[in-house]
Amino acid sequence: MLRPRPRRGLLGALLLQALLGVASGEDDEWGMPGTGTDDEPGANGTGIACGTLVEAENLTELQDYLLTGPKHIFMDIDEVVAMPDFPFVGGLPYTETFLNTVKSSSASCKLSQAHWPKIFGFLDRGRVAAPFKLVDDAFPTVIRDLRLSEKSVLALTTRDKKWGFTFSFSGERFMSTHALVEFLVKSGVKFDPLPRKAKKIGNATKAGAILFGGMTAMGRHLTEIVTNIIPKGEKAVFVHASSRTLRGALEARGDTCLVGIHFTGAKHGELDDAARVRWLCDVIKQLERPPTECELCPELNRGDNVEL
């Protein structure tokens, strides 16, 4: 099992203890490389069995898999190609460790249960409004080289294609998709043109084809999109930042030869704990009744504000 590497930051021994004590249930987020589900060795032409889930920790590893793998590549965008330039990115290891540590430790900051929904509201709005950055600066070149080697590279995301009216729909996230496309274009990211079969679920953007599974899409729904687009009997690979989504996609593949790549490169682009502490302290100050005892934010402590 993979473990998050030791982390710099301001929580000191508290965060270090949390990092060293990560629960064994971490399997859902950190898939074991080469975990196959079939007895079809070499069925995709690479020595990796159809239905296999492998892990790539960086772009070099990912490129190696994709260059020697199936022709049809489906790639998520969020936390694969691009990510918010923001201290908290959901699902990434250091973000989750930081939040879990602060929530579970009354010593770090005496926040009540009533505080957290408001903090997470600030967090969600900040993350959606944050500018984007590439997970790896070489992504535009890698995607270009894959296309030049006669691979088909399409973006497949769980963002929404149309404005929705369901409980799960996020207007802010929907609008951020436009900003994301502009960022991809500015960064030089260019996917393949939109296939005719994908017109109902995809858009032909200035950054190439983007297929939209929708916010509520699970792995099996994304597999359905893949199988409806690739020619019958051909093979595909799906790159995603969530091993859980990939497992669901592989379980639903039927007789389609599909390989999953769990790409974890975004963890290397996470901001540090110092940035998280600064952001959290700024938000705590805006709460209606901020805590008066907080080791993370000394400026909130009553004793520190007493005039001598």
C-alpha cells in the first residue's frame, strides 16, 4: 500500500503523528499497482490484462503506460491534467490529512460542530473560484505526442454539460468549466476532435473534445460512454484520479477490453500546510463567533490581544 510521504507544515508533531498513523482502509484511495481482475494476459497488447487497474505516480509513468497501451485513451481533467491553485483540493492526501487532524484535535483549534459547515462552505466556494494550474507542465506536450503517435485522446469528466436543476447540480462548478477550457487552451492542451458518436454527451471545445458524464456519474456510467464511442472489439484505457471510480468502471466493462490507470500526480502539486493554515485562519476570523483559543491562529487567542 502506498503511503503519503512526510510533509512540511506548521502543525508539527500533530500532523506527523497523523501521517504515520494513516488507517489501513486507505486502499479505496490508493490502489495497488497491477491489480488485475481477469486472466487475459497481454489482451491489450501491452502485457497488462484487460480489466487491470495500475497506478502512475507521475507523468513519466503515465506516458509510458499510454504510449504502449490501447489506441483509445479517455482522460479525466480534474486532478489529472489540471487542478485548482488552492490550499485545499478534495480527495488529495495532504488536504484530507490536514482537515481530519484539525477536526479531530481539540488542541489545535477549539472549533465547534456549528463552525464546520460554514468553513466547508467557504472552502467549496474558494476551490471553485480558484485559478487553475497544470498538474504537470509537460502535459500539453505529452498529449500532443500521444496524438502524433496515432492515439485517440479524449477528455472524459464528471462535470455537467448543461445547466441542471437537480440537488447535486452546482452552478458555480458549471460556470468554472468555461474557465477550465480557457485555461487548457492557454496552456496548449489539445485533445482530439469530437467523434460523431459523442455529440450528445460531448462538446467540441477550443481545447478539443470534452465528454461530460455529469456530477452524479459513477464508474459504470463512464464505462458506458467509453463503450458507446470506441469501435466494437477495440480496446481503451481510462485515466482518472480516483481509484474508486476506476474500479467501478472496470467492474462494468462487460466484454470490453478496458484498462484503468489511477493517476496520483496531483499530490505533488498540493500547496503546503503553511498555505492551509493561513487560509483557515482568515476564514475563522470571518465566523460569527470565532473560537478564542486556537493554536493554529495565535492572533485569535484572547491572551495574545491583552494590552500590557
